[in-house]
Amino acid sequence: MAGHGAGHPSGFNPHLPGFRYQFLAKALGATMWFFIFYRARQDGPKLLGWRHPWEGHGHEHHEHAEHH
């Protein structure tokens, strides 16, 4: 087996992905993480039990209730 070159012993030699695919993978991965962090910021306190789900996203409706 020695002396067959720098390849894998089983003969499997995958090609590296092109620049386009590497860029696309990084862009999609970053978009996924930004979305996850955005949703965690919006819904994290409710998910962890720090706020009730019916409290909303900080929108106060006291002024609206007085007009009716």
C-alpha cells in the first residue's frame, strides 16, 4: 500500500468545491444564523419562560383601549 501517492488508501479522492459553491455555502450559513439570532431576540424570553406569550413584542395597547 505504501508509495501510492498522497491520495486516500481506499482510492477516494474528492475534488474541492469551486469558489462559487464555497461563497454560496457561507452566505446561506450566515443568513441562517442571522435568522436564528433574530428569532431568538424576538421570541427567546417567551421560549425560556421569562415572558408570557400573550404579552406581545413590547407593543403597548393601553392608548388604543382608552379610545374605545
